[in-house]
Amino acid sequence: MASIGDVARAAGVSNATVSRAMSGRGAVSDDAREKVRAAARALGYVASASAASLSTGRSVNIGILTPVINRWFFTEVIRGAQEELAHHGYDVTLYTLGTEMSQRTRMMDDFIRRGRVDAFIAIEVPLTPDEVRGLHALNKPVIGVGGAISGVRTISIDDTEVVRIGMQHLLDLGHTSIGFIGGKDDDVDAFNVASTRRKTYESTLRQAGIPLLPGMMEFGDFTIPSGHVAAKKLLTSPNPPRAIIAASDEMAFGAIMAARELGVSIPNELSIVGIDGHDLAEFFSLTTVDQNPVQQGRTAATILLDEILPHRSETIDINTALPVTLVQRSSTARR
């Protein structure tokens, strides 16, 4: 079995450089890191996590807290964080808190307090003051993704801005009959995402001098089937909209499918905008406001690495609003 010395000789560096490159801790140039990793792969060398933990007091492991994992947004944030952490030699432990308080309490009290991780990323988890105090008592850095948490460093997008961008795009195209497919205020709404997006839709119409007519809003649960049902209600109403903005890309996909079933031409008779930047948005030719959840995950991981690794310089503000981008495709057209 290859040793750290074998890797050092093959890469032409010191044992200490090998240790830093493999663990992700300490200053190592990108060139040296790649040489070490190439030599380690060739020799079949794997650094011992347990040995590193004993010598440094760290587990080389990051805990990710999330309510669910079967939604696109969560998996993308996790992917971005995991890719960034893996690049620096860190493993990831996923803690799915679920929606039942008893399961969440058990996870927080039993599993998380075992101290097997060096830091935590909380994705769309509205940590309570008691939970925040408990995590801080472990002396482990914590970063929140998805909304502000008192006492915790956070990153998020501006849920008002994403709707304004999508609405402004439709208004610029001359649309005045705009329907809305939103999320229910109490569904997957840890940080009032659904209510904020709905209220922004309403306020943007008012600011444009467009009355909010009855039957122009329907609601789903951020999934394709719920968007399909909601869009059918809008499009078969006595006064169907000429444009729809959906609070998620998946609900927009459902709206596109409903329009096709009803023989409504997109974009000639109906323009549709989504919010997310979903992987399938290009397949559906959907115009969307891209919130880039993979980058959200990478940014969260970068913040933690800034706190954990002494050689890195901290460059990110305590509450970071991440940029979003309108990606225009053929689901929207001038009225």
C-alpha cells in the first residue's frame, strides 16, 4: 500500500505539501495540488480521514441540513456545495430533517450533536433561536441558504426581485393580461417565499396601472402536476390571461403542458415565464429568471471554508444577496 512519502516522491513535493493538498487544509498552489492528486490516483493512495481527525481535531466533514431532498432546488444546492467541498478534500453528511417536528427534534438533538462534522449548511431551514444556540454551542460554523436566520450567516436571492424581473419582461413585451401561478403560503414556505412572490406580482400590476381581475391567480405546490392543474383553471376561465408568470419553473412546465393540451399556442397566444433556472427549462424553451442554486451551494461552501481554513481570506458579507438573471427563450413573445 502506497504511503504519503511515496506520493510526495512521485509528485516531487514534501510530505507536508501532500498532507495539505489531500486534506484541503493549508496553502497549496493549484499546480502542486493537481500533481499530488494525480500521483495519489496513480499510486492508489487514500488519505486516512480518521488519522487526519486525530491530528487536527477536525472530521474533514460538513453537515448539510435540509427539510427534504426530493425537490430540484434542494438537490442542486447540495450538488453545488458538495462539489466545492470535495475539491478541498471534505466529505459531506446529509441530515434530512423532514417536515415532522418530532423527526426534526430527534435529528437536531441526537445525530447532529454527535460532533462528526466541522460545520453546517442549513438549506431552507428556519432554525429556531434554541436550535441556533445549540449549534453555536458546538463551536461549529453555520451558514444558512434561502433566507435570513437571526444569529446565522446567510445567503439568499431576493424573492421580490425575481418576480419583478419576470413581470417587467412581460410588461415590456406589451402584456397587460397576466395570470399568476403561485405556491400556497403554507407550503414549502420556510421564509415566506410563496407569499412574497404573490404580493410582488400584485404590487407590480398596481404600479403598472393594471387592475387585478378575479380569477387571474391560481396556486400549486411548486410541482409540474400542480402547475398543470392551475394553468388549466386559468386558461379555461371566462377571461383567460394572455401571459402567465409561475413562481417556479416546474409549475411553468405544467402550464406549458396544459396550454398544449388545450390547443393554446405558445408564444403566439400565451407567453409563460418561470422562476428557477431549472435544468429542463431549455428543453421546454422556457423563459426563466435563473436563481442558480448550484452557485448558491458553492457560495455557502466557500463561506464555510473561509472560516475553517486559516489560509483563506474571508471575502463574503454576512448576509449575501446573490444575483439572478433573466434567460429569455421562445415561451415569451410580444403581444
